[in-house]
Amino acid sequence: EPEVTQTPSHQVTQMGQEVILRCVPISNHLYFYWYRQILGQKVEFLVSFYNNEISEKSEIFDDQFSVERPDGSNFTLKIRSTKLEDSAMYFCASSPVGTRSYNEQFFGPGTRLTVL
Amino acid sequence: KNQVEQSPQSLIILEGKNCTLQCNYTVSPFSNLRWYKQDTGRGPVSLTIMTFSENTKSNGRYTATLDADTKQSSLHITASQLSDSASYICVVSGNNNAGNMLTFGGGTRLMVKP
């Protein structure tokens, strides 16, 4: 069964460094998402991406964050200058339908980012 | 502000017993409500999705209900198994331009003991 994959599973970085989190969505999906979950807290929406551009983003997704689909398979989240409070689990998700009707989002296993 | 609240925060039950988890939401406009199961350190996995017109939906031993008037949902787990131990998250989707910006509840952490 196809699934969303994410790499690396765990990333440790120094404060101020740039990190790139990678995701491979399910191949025929059209919508892509990033979420984060700080330890012990709710999952929070960061950004949605469709047709090679951002569809929607939350207040969390400030200028330090960017997303890209550099080729036909990868979907990346870049944090330009990491802060301690960026430490969290980052989940990528994808869904097959790009309309306003409901559709299921399939989540990857997550990347745990630790900023020291 | 869109919010999803769940209760209880945690629950311990014996294997084979039933349980019901609750969810209240204030997301508007409303598109659909989902229940996800999240194992520790893993991504959420969808159990059910219900739209405004659906009152109940089952997926095996999981049965979700939705009352769109009172903005409440429940997830009933029948004949619990040890593998049901996980967090169960209620997620509501608002009807926005992106179609699927999700608002997550804090989850109910369920532990099933032998």
C-alpha cells in the first residue's frame, strides 16, 4: 500500500542553522501539507501546497519557513535559521483531491527535529 | 477562533471493554470531522471522516457519531484490544479555499490493559 515517507527520522541541529526536512508524498496525490507537533501539544497546521504554490499557511509559517517541490516526487520544508522553539515533530501529509470537498490526508511517520 | 476540545485527556480500560471518547468543536464554517489514531512517535492514521449530513460512521470496532447542531462528536471503541492503546485525535476541517486546513484536538490517550 502506498505511503508517505519522510527523511530523516531524527534531525539534530544547532540554533541558527538551516535545516531541510524531506517528504515523498503518495505519487498520484495533488495536495501536500506540513504540520508540526511540539512534544505534549496538539498537532498544528503549517502550510498547504497545491499546483506548485502555497494554498494556505498558518501564523506559525513565517519568513523563516519555506516549502518547495523541487522535482516530481519530493516535497521539502526548509527552516532558514532554527530556534530552540522549532524543536518538534514535523509531519508531512498528502491527499488525492484538490477541491473543496473533503478528502483524506495521509500522514508520514514524521521527522523529529531537535534544536540545541 | 477555531477550537477542538476532547475529553477525557486520558483513559485506562481493561482489554475487551468498550469506551467512548468525546469531542466538541467550534470550527466555522464546518466541512467535515475526522477521527485519527496516533501511535507514539508516529503520524496520525485516519479512522473515519464524516460530513455535515452524516450522523454515524463505522470502521470495524470504531463507531463515530456526529451532531452538527450541538457541534459534538464521539468515538466508540468496542471490545478493546491491547493494540488500541494510542492517542485518538478529533480533527475538524473548515470549508476554506484550501479545502482542508485541519484543526486538531489535543487527543485522548487511551491505554488498554490486559
